[in-house]
Amino acid sequence: MELDLSFTDTGPAVPGSTDPFEHAPCGLLALDAQLHCVRANRTLLAWLGHEHASEDALAGVIEPADHGSLDQLRAHIDALRQTGEPQTLDLSLRKADGSVLHARLQSAAVLDTQGQFLHSSALVLPAPAPAPVVEGAPTPTEALLRSITDRIPARLAYYDKDLVCRFANAAHAGRYGKSPEQMVGSHLSEVVRPDVLHEILSRVAAALSGQPQNFEAERLDATGQRHYYEIHYLPDQQGDEVKGIFIELHDITDRRRTEELVLNANRDLEDRVRERTTELFESEQRYRLMVDALQDYCVYFIDENGRITEWTESAQRLHGHGKAQMTGQAFDTLMSTDNAGEDEIDTEQVLRLAKAHGQWETRGWRLREDGSRFWAHSVVTALRSEQGELRGLSCITRDMTAAKNLEDVMNDLNRELEKRVAERTRQLVAANKDLDVFSHMVSHDLRAPLRHISSFTSLLHEQLGESEDPMVQQCLQSISKSSKRMGQMIEGLLEYARLGRVAIESQPVPLGPLLHGVIAHLRQENTQREIEWVIDPDLPMVRGDAMLLAQAWGNLLDNAVKYTRKHPKARIELGCKVNPVGGHMFFISDNGAGFDMEKAHNLFVMFQRQHHSMDFEGNGTGLALTQRIIERHGGRIWCESAVGRGCTFYFTLPFEGAEPAMDFTPSAMAALSA
């Protein structure tokens, strides 16, 4: 017989009334889903020390004594909501004076007309305080086993042959809103919903008879969501007798959903395969039409031994043989034996290499049915299945006779051109050598008369003394200055000629120490100048001739110092970037006078200058010498400038080590690509 624990809310009690709810010898309690007290009779309130509590203060009179009791009460209410079945709970409640009331709740669910949970209706009876566990306490091994099983996400339980729970881990007990200790001693029918119990009884009976049960089932959780479980009922076979069953449940919801996704994906894939099969059939039809319509090409198929298995119309059109005539024939019958050694490889090697490498190309003379021949380029391809099994080979042949004839003509022309180039090169080498010798001799022989001019000018100046005629003094100064300038030009010409002959002693050159030495020399020569030097601290190691590189850097830095002379605060910056075509790109930038780039086409020509000698001294040899040094090192040099806005010289040198990441300015890129 089932006890009906529900009661009717009759409103607040009237003083002096004999309301059976208020004065029942046991406590009566109603809790909503949030554990708020909806109603409690005076008996329960007196037990808790809240007999004078007003109706508005009822919500908080039920206070579990600790967090464990709070979790048990919450699981108790959740079990009522989920199962709708009566539930029993031993609970510790906090009284008004701080002491603890040990009570037993026997609760039933109160639902509305739509079957929704309203509140619980509980009968509250005093319960003896839980005795401290001394004897029978779990051993360390049992405690460790309990700790391990409570951390397993699978639900584990053991029921004896009377279907009474003897063990449950935390996951299994939590499903029913109980602790593992509360599950022990519960009958299977007390924790499983009737509809589920009816479903599993036959499997339980089979397991108790010694037959393991493995199956999958669908269950609803507390929120009404569907979950799928893999369930195992394993008999506890001890000798000839089954003492109970082990129950193991694994949540396979994610796996089932994945399987459904895979199933749907497979169905979609099958639909796509059918569509693709149709497309492939149509594509094959188009391919056959295309192959048969080829003019200068032909396609046919052979087996692994080189015998023709399929002869297309394009092959018949190019070679002239019919399909019946060629099917089964060895494809080397199409090769010309009179090839004068021009065939690159024989047919047996072609087959072997095509099967080994997947594809092989060959050129040679091919035969037509009428005995004529044509020069062909053939590609033999091994056709394999997805498993790598050889299914045969295809041979694509193109008539290259016209290209062959043109190639022969071009070869003849190239040979003739090579002869002319070689002869012209010899002439140019001889001319350059003669020119180099001539430049050296001329510049060397000019020194003697120039020294005479300079000496006689000095003697004439001493003879005349301080002449009163200013024109004579001006002429003597002009002759002396011109002879000195001509001497410098001859020295530059000699140096330019020497740079064409000197051997480059290539070695690793650290640019940092080299440049600091050059700059220190310039600082000593310009102590009265205020110059800001900005030097890249990470200058790389390059490979080249240290003396020549020092000369090139010195020329460029000397120019920067000279052309910033009129600027009160000169600034000279030098550093390194990366050339996108390979190598280091160095730059020297100043804020000096600059020049017009449109008139600088002769910037690196000997004795050509961009400024008048009255404004800036010089003889126009420095940049020409610098260009020859850079080019002898495999680099190139260029410049960017504008009048009154300074000047930047760029030059490149090859990498000494591995190529770094590229970093290049747009202006330098434009100069390189010019």
C-alpha cells in the first residue's frame, strides 16, 4: 500500500484553531525546486526553534547543517522532479540556536494540472543521530578502490541476486540524486523508473542466470535531453552459483551523434559519387571525341609488354594503319630503324623507365603505313589503379617534323653565330688589352712633360718674384693649378687602368672595423666640421679585396663629407639592406648639395663632374674608380639625388654566407629593375 504524503494548503493557521496540519504530531514540510520553504507546520517550526516565525519568514527556516546536507537535499528534490516517485532522505537541519536536528524526510511530488512540478510534500520525523563509524570502517584498500571508482565517469554498481544494491560509485548514485552510501541497501525497483524497470527486467534475469548482457539504450536526463548508453550486465559467477550482477554504463552520446553525422555524410557522399560518376561518364565521352579529333597528336594504349591494346582514330590518322591491323602488334614496329643514331633511347628501355618512373619521354623518327617517316615526340605513361597495380600504358605522339626542320636550321645558325661570337670576342679581348696598354703608356709618358711644366712654372715664379703685373701672377697660378689638376687626372687614369688588370685577392672582410678606420681618417681631416655619423651597428662580413673595398668606401664617404661642407649640421648615414636579386645592398646617404638626376647620365664617367670646381674641388675620377672596384667584386652601383636635398649612393656585393630574408626599398627596387 502506497502512503499519500500530499497535503492541501489551507492558508495561515488561526490562533487557537485545531488545524490538523498545524498540530500534527510529526513535521510537515513543502519545498519548491529552489529549496525554499513553501509551508511548514507549527510542530516542525517548534522543533527548529522558529515557532514564532511569520509567514513571510518561512522561506529561510529550512537550513541544512552543512554543505553535504545541502547537496543531499538538492539531489533529493531533483530526484522527485525527475522520477515523480516518493523519496526518503536522512538529513541534518540547523536549528535557530545553532544546534542540529537529525530528521528523516519522506517526500512526494505535487504537480499541477499539466504535470509540472510545484513543490514537495514531505513528512518529517526525528531521526537518531548517525553513529560514528568505528568498526567496519573501510580499509585503506577499500578507501582507495572507492576513490578510484568515484572518479570514473562510467556508472558502476553491484546488485546481489535479490536485486539489492551492495555498491555504487558516485556517478551511478548521482544519477538518482543519492550518495553512494544511500544507494547501498536500496532495491532496484526503488531507484529505477517503472518504465525502465519493465524494459531491463528480462536482461537482469538473463544476467542472474549467468548470461552476460551487452546492449545500448536511450535514456532521458534530468533536463529532458536524450542520452545514449552502452550497458553491460555481468554475472558475478562464484562456482556454480551467481551471487549478483555487475552493472556498467558508459555515456556514448557523443559517439552516437558522431556516427549519425558520419552516416549522413556517407549518404551525402554516395549522392556525390553518383553525380560524379555521371560527370565522369560524360567526360569520358568528351575525351574520346577529343582524342579521335586530334590532328598533330595521336593517342594509343599498350600493355606492359609493349603490345598495342587500343588503337584510336587519331593514331590511325597520324600513322595510317587501321585498327585491326595494329591491335596486338608491338609498338616498336612504328619506329624507324634508319634513324642515323638520332633516337634518344630504344623501346625496351622506354617501357622499363616508364613503369619505373611513371612517365618517360623520347624523340625519334616514326613510320607511316606508306613507308614515309616523321619526327615525333612521344610520352609513355604508366596507368595504375588506386592500389598501384599496373593496368597498361598510354603513348601520346606528336608530329614534330616542322619543329625538327626548324631546329636543324637553328642549330646551323647557332653554330655559325658561335663562330662569329668567338672571333669577335678574341678581337675585343685583344682591343681591350691594347687599349689598356695604351692608356697606361699614355698616362705614364705624359708625366714627364707635365713635371717639366710644373718645374718651369715654379722657376718662372721665383725669377719674377712678386711681380707688379697681376695678370702675370694670375697666369702663373692658373698654369700651376692646371698642371697639378692634370697630374691628378693622370694618376686617376693610371689607377683606372690598374684596376682593370689587378687580381682581386678575395677574403672575408669585416666591414665594421674597416669603415670605422676610414671614418676616423676623415674626422682627423675635418676637425673643424660638425658632422653627425650614423653607422649601422650590424654591418655584415663580405668577401672581397679589403684594400680595394676600403678605397671604394673612402671615395664615397669623402664625397659625402665634401658635398655637405655648406650645411651647418652635416649628417651622413651608412648601412646595409638586402638586395632581392641576391647579395647585400649598402647605402651612403647625406644631406648635402645634391644634383639633378636628369643631367647625371655621365655620373660614373672619368673626369665628368656634376658641380663646378669653383664650388667643390675634385677631378672627377673618384666615382669612376669606385664603379670599377664594385663591378670587379660582382656588384653594381647607382645613385638617387635631388638638388639641395642630399644624395644617396647604393651598391651591392654578393653574400658571404646563407641568404637572409629580403628587405628592400621601393626606390632601390626600381633602380635594380631598370
